[in-house]
Amino acid sequence: MTSPFRTSTLKTLTVPLEADPASGGLPSFLVRDDVLCWTRREAGLVGFGEIARFTATGPERFLEADIWWRHLVLEADSVDAVQCPGTGPVAFGSFAFSKASPHESRLIVPEIVVGLRDGNYWLTQLTFDDGELTEAGALAALDGWLRGGGAGGSPTAVVRPLPLAAGATLHTGSLSEADWMAAVAEGVAEIRTGALEKLVLARDIVATVPAGVNTAEILRQLAVRYRECWTYGVDGLVGSTPEMLIQVEGRTAQARVLAGTLDRRDAEGMDGSPLEFAERVLAGSEKQRHEHDIAIQSLTTQLAPFSEALNAHDEPFILELPNVWHLASDVKAELAEVEGHVPTCLALINALHPTAAVCGTPTTVAGALIRRLEHLDRGPYAGPVGWLDAAGNGEWGIALRGAVIESPQTVRLYAGCGIVEGSAPEAELAETWAKFRPMLESLGISS
């Protein structure tokens, strides 16, 4: 664990921010490669700088982070003229998928946060320094960060079609395609023994971009192309996830569960509209429905002890994304008080992660099989990524459709598939390429 408790007091100032509503929303503020990002439909949070950081590994990483954050904000001196989720003290976070991973989970407290919700912008400055925080000072600090990113202090919509990256190459990750398909076949064989119902297997590929990786451009591309997803950027982890692990606002918690995938390219030349094809193939598939039902049951079972009311869709809906269709269900819960307190985001994540959507079921059996078959450390891939504030609000997605920027020219991409008894290795391999597509496109690599 790093970043021990400070003796100085966290101070924050949140003020309304005047911004051009036609400028493109938060993606127009993505001007630096070190930016912290959480945005969907042009709204969310963008962070600059860093004034505090917590890191941890192991099975207690969520609870240790929760204790650190609550201690940090307990006596914070906060002036908040906006008063909505995401104002006041805020931290961005990313957590390792596995409790056995040496990859450090982290919470990062930025120096400046720009937020957008319901058409209203705000600006928060955070510091441990003495001295008065003022609106003029916060605006000057923001201007400094934007100018440092080359935006001239005046963010504008800059997203455009991305040219193909010159000389970019793709390399095999931890397993070759043949070896990964063999792992899928072995997973199916284990399922047929009755040892488990579902297994999620991931694979990685490595992209080399000689001209250099432009993180800000990647995030802008993802945010505009995948508006229905949550685009995230935390410390070199970037992506655009369609799956919400848990969103907490007051006493209301919500989640979006995905399981069941169809490549949109499969609809080419088929009868009927593309959406009719998706409904026929996804909603009409016993395999896909079974995989989805397992994922819903996993989440609701783990969330139920924290809830006094819990509702999930009786029937999944088709989530339409630029690269794929998913079977999706939204879950909503009213949180119950546990020992006099509503559970925090991180306490809920500790109970929910890993879900069947990213691990399998039973969790212990699936986790052991993942470690044996994948031959890779997922690091932050498929782990929780998002933000939280001092009031207990937060949004935490599952880090899917993403990658880790490992060097100025190297990016490691991850994709995974839910394996059930009816899974075919060749079809699962093709599904991973469909899931790589958002990141490959954002890198300017033809897929």
C-alpha cells in the first residue's frame, strides 16, 4: 500500500463552469495524454494532474482503498456551489482483475476536474496546500493544463476520421490463435464434466505504432464513436466499456449486465433488417440466453444482501454498438443500511467482483481454470474502472474493449469471451476480433 494517510487537510472548491455547449462536450477537453477520463454521451468527468495516489494489491485491495478514501475525505474542507454527483472531492480508479495479480490497483486524486451532467458544466480544484481556493485560481489552473496539452486554453471539438497508422503492426500476445482455441476447447470439456457452467477466457495482442501512441486521440475517438459506452482513461488504461458493474447515486444502485455477443459484420447479406437479424440470432439462441441468464443470476445474487428492493429486466434487450450487438439487462437496487450505513461503491465492488460476465461460475472453479488456461496476467483488464466522490456516489464499469499503453509505441489489447457448453473455438476467436475492433480503429489500425 502506498500514499499513507496525510496530516494535511484536503481542500476542494467546485464552481459552475461556462463552456460552449456546441463544443463537443467532455471529449473536447481530452487534450493531454495523461488525462483522467470517464465519459458517456459527452457527459461525465475529466481530470488533470495528481495530488494523491493510493495503490494496493491482493484480495483486500477494494476495502483498503475504501478505508483510504473515507479517511482522506472525512475532514475535507469542501466548498461546493454545484452539489451533484461528481462534485467536491473525486478520485479516479482502476483495479486489477485478479487478487493474485502483482498489478497495482489504484485511486488517483486529480488537481483539477471538469464535469458535465444534464448540460451543466462545473470545475473542481483540489489541493493539500494552505491558502484560499478561488474561482479565478481554479480557472487559471485549468487554463494551464489545457495550454500544456496544446489546446490553447480553448477546447473545441477535434475528433475526425483517424488516418491509418503508418507502419503499425500487430503481434501475438501470450497465446497464439491456435493455442487459445485449444484453451477454449479444454474449457468446454471442463464444462461438460459438470465442474462449472460458464468460463470467460481472454486473450491479448500487442500493437506497435512507430509514430507514437496518442492517448488523447484514442479517448476522443472512442468517446465519439461509442457514445453508448463509458469511455475511460486511468494511468495508461484506456477503453470504452459497454458494461456497468455498479453505479451508485444516493441509495440507488444500478448495473448493466452483458452476455451474448454478435459481430455486426455477420448481418451482411442476411434477410431482414440488421436489428431483426440480431434479435433472431441472439435472443433466439439457447446458448446466448443461457450465458446471459448466468450473468444476471451472478450479479443479483451478490447484490441482494445489500438491497431492500431489487429489479431486473424479465427479458434482455439488444444493445446496438458500432462493432457488435449484445444481449443486455439493466438491474436497479435500492440499497439497505448495513450497520447504520449505506454500503459504499467500493464495498459493493468488493462483493460483486468478479461477476460471471468476466470470470464464470462457480467463481472459484472458473478463476482457477482461467489461471491455468489463459497464460497471461489480465492486469486491469476486466477489473473495475471508474470514479467515486466523498458523498458515496460513483460509477464503476468493467474495463472491457480496452488496452494498456505499455510504452510510447506499444499497446497491449485484451478481449474475452464467455464459454459455455455450446461454444465453438473458431466462433469464439472471431468474437475476440470483433471486440478488439474499437481499440484497433482508435489506433488507426485496419481490422
